[in-house]
Amino acid sequence: MFIRRIIILANGELPDTEKAGALLRDDDFIIAADGGTRHAIALGRVPNIIIGDLDSLPLNFEPSTFKGEIIQHPRDKNETDLELAIQHALTLNPEQILVLAALGGRLDQTIGNIALISRLQPATCNLRLDDGIEEVFFCREQAQVNGANGDIVSLIPWQGEVTGIVTTGLKWPLQNETLYPPKTRGISNEMMNDTATVQIKSGLLLIVHRRIVHLTGVEK
């Protein structure tokens, strides 16, 4: 079975369920990382798979009536439920994996989730964290940001300097330049139209895109 896009629901915060729901498509394959099942219920979606140690399932969920697949792991494990969910999703070879509810809430979890996708993202799969307001992903060679005029885009060097950065569609363009981890030069750039592009020669670049005009069309 060919799966174009997998949505993984983590057990973090969704600041706006309506905006998160606007990201979903009818043909999405849904994986809930344990307590992320509560977000599936809130969004009116039934997961295809629930994966994790099952210690944080919502009280209004009855596993015995669930018709999808449950992949249970022991509670004492080295991975978070989200890491297990992403690892399983990658075995299904989708074109894109979109992780919802992995930003905000506990700072340690948020940093860990960002670090997680820096390691697990293969060249053949577009892997992003999103909550409907912000999206986070990495650029290894080139990337495109889809948004709107006025959206905030921050470029953050990850694990060392990033060289040869060329951007288009941003208010303050970079032309074959280098960003360094101790510096904040790449923070709070602005989109000038609906798309922006980023290319790099070496390094790993974290891109944080904050939507100012949200998916519902209501200006913040």
C-alpha cells in the first residue's frame, strides 16, 4: 500500500485544535503516539495505528473497541513514544511525515523532538513538526517554506556553522553567507510572498516558520 503522507499525533500541546485540524487531509494515514490519541479524538479522526507503552491513553478511549492496529512497547524503554512512532512511520516509506503536538508544553520534550527529527529525517522523506501555528524542519541542501506575506521565518544553524546560505522570498536575503551557532542573525526574518526558498552548501539548518496569517485566514 502506497502512503503519501503520515500524520503522527504526539502527546504534547496543540494550542489551537481548529488550526491543527486545517492541516489534515482525508487520505492521511494517522499514527497516534500513545497519549496523542486524545488529539485524534479531538480532531475527529480515528488512528490507523496507536504505538507506545500505552500509559497515557485518554480515559474515554476503550482499546477493546479500537479497530486499528496497536503496537505496544514496554514502559521501561530507551525511546519516547514519539521516537517509536517516527521509526515505525519511516518503515512505511511515505513521501511526508507531519508530526502534530510535538511543540510547546515541556521544554525538554520540545528540544528532544527537534533533535529527534534532525537525526531521523532521511533524504527521501519530508519530516516536519507542526501545530498549525508554527512548523519546524531541517534543511540539508534546499528547502521551501510555504506561507504568506509577513510570516516569520527563523534560520538557526544546528550542530555547527552553516555555509553557503542563499535565500529567496525573504525580507532580508542571504547570498552565499554563513550562519554561526553563537549568533542570532538568522532569527525573525519575514516572508515577502507566499513562498520562500533556502539553499545551503554545508551544515544543518533549522527552519522555524511562524504563521502570522493563520490557516483560517484570521490575522493574529
